[in-house]
Amino acid sequence: MKNKSIRYPWLDVLKGFCIFFIIYAHLNGGDKFGAYVFTFMVQAFFFASGVTVSKQKDRPIGEYIKLRFKRLMIPYFVYGAFAMLVKFLIDTDEVFSPTNLVLQLLYGYRIKLFAITLWFLPCLFILGIYYQIILKFVKNKWARLALCFIISFVFRIFSEGNMLPWGIDNAVRFLIYYCVGDVCSDFLNSLSRNPTLIFKKVWPALLMAVSIVLSYLLHQYGYTYLLDLAGIPSIYMVLVVVTSFYAFVGIYLFSMISILIQDVKPMQSLGKASLIICCLQLAIDRFVYTFASMLGFTIHSETQGQALMLAVLFVIIGVQVYKFIEKYFPQTLGFKKVNNTNNI
């Protein structure tokens, strides 16, 4: 069994990028950058979790489910309930049924949750179980990759998910990104031990250059730009392939950037806090807006600059909240004590 005590700083940095840009996109998703972010940052979260699969490959399935429930679903219910209480007490201009809010938390539907970022945790929990089962039957990583690609692609042809509780269907949609994280983990972790190899080896550097160009085109012109140039009709099956391709382009680019800046401590701290920020994003949002209102300020996020500054404020608060929870209530994170050795 591979060493389970290793924590990968670059992976924390990647998750730091993910949570920051997701918060930004939720604040101002209408601009070009917000639209660009939405093409890959959620997928990158599943990819990042897949990178750590090697730590759990040899666990019995029952032990694995128990561990994942502690690490993902205990924070989901504990801090999801806190966010629910905040919404009920602060959003007094809306009519809420306490029973309905509780059911939303229990079912964890992506499009029906009172907090837009909460859905990720139960979906990741279910996805991990799916993949652990696949691991038991398909030992060859390339065979797993082919299988997960077929499963995810066929699923997306018939459904975009968002129908079943706990992301039971969405987990199938994102299975390919989780698997790619697993398959690429050894390569990426070896690069993280010697980041200069990104530029010394031809193909990683070439891929990074191509990913920068493609990301620019996606940002400027949208994901159908290359299809339009080639005269390819934007039918649904083609769009499924194209959007997945662009997701991998963004994941690769930000993985390389994360490896290059892996020693940046604030980004590491943000990545470690990403799970709690997912749970408490709504609560942090409501507290900031309410506090500003009490001081006579009106907060806006219509412009890119406003959204960026507000996102910075949110993640700073989120990191401090996480540090407090990690120090005094680690049990609510699924740990018996402060944990520094596991990228979930």
C-alpha cells in the first residue's frame, strides 16, 4: 500500500484555485471570465480528489465508505445545518418552510439545495464509492480510464444529471474526471517533486503552451469557436465532447500552474479550507452582506473588480473559519485531531 501520510501541496493549491474561482463565478458568472471558469473548475475538484485515490485503493470497501462518510458527510450535515439556520434567520424577506429546508439538506439535490455549493460533498462521496467498486474489478488503469470514459459519455448523452439525491446521477457524469486524476497522479506528483521538468521535457511544456492558447480562445470566443471555424454543427453529442475537452485543457493548465507555485502558503491554506468553504459559503455570504448593511454599506458584485474583491474577502474569512474549526472542532471534519496529511 502506498504511503497514506503524504500531503501534496500542489493539490492544495489547485483546490485553492478551484474554490476561489467558483466563488467568483457565482458572484459574477455573467462575464467572460466567469463563463470560462464554469467550463472546468467543478470538474477540477473531482479530478483533484481522484489524484488521492491511491491512498485508499487497498482499503476494504466497508472501511472506505466509513472513512469517506466521516470526511465528507459529517461536515456536510454539521455545517450544512449551520448554513441552513443562517439562511432561515437572516433571509427573513423570503418565506421558508423549516421542513422543506431540512429535506433539501437530507436529499442533497444539486439544483434544489438552499446553498449552491453544498451539493459537491455528497456527490463526491457517492462518486468515490462508484470508483472504489470499479477498482475491485478493473485493475488495469487504462482499462479503468476507457470504462469510465464510456460510462460518463453514454450517461451525458441521455442526461445532464441533477435528478437524484446525493448526486447519485451527477457522480456518473463526473466519473471520468475522477478517474483521470487517479491515472495521472503518479506523473503529476513526480512533476511536483521537480517542477522544472515541466519546461525541460518537450511534451509537458508543449501541452501547457497549447492549453494557454486554447484557454484564451475559450475565454474570448466561447467553446463553439473552433467548431464554427471547422464548420462542424454544434449538435449535443459534439458539444459533450467539446466541453469535456475544454475541461481537461483547463485542468491541465491549472495543474501545471499549481505545481509551479506549490510553495505559496496562502494558496495551500485556501485549498485545505476548500471543503469547509463549500459548506459555509452561504453563511459567510450572508454574514458579510448583513454586517455591511449594519454599517450602512451596500455591497455590489456586478463588475469584475467588485466580484474579485468580494471573492478575496470570502475566502479570507473561510480560511480563518477553517483554522478555528480545525483547532477546536476537528471531529466535525472527520478527524480526531488536527490533520495535515490527507488531501481528500
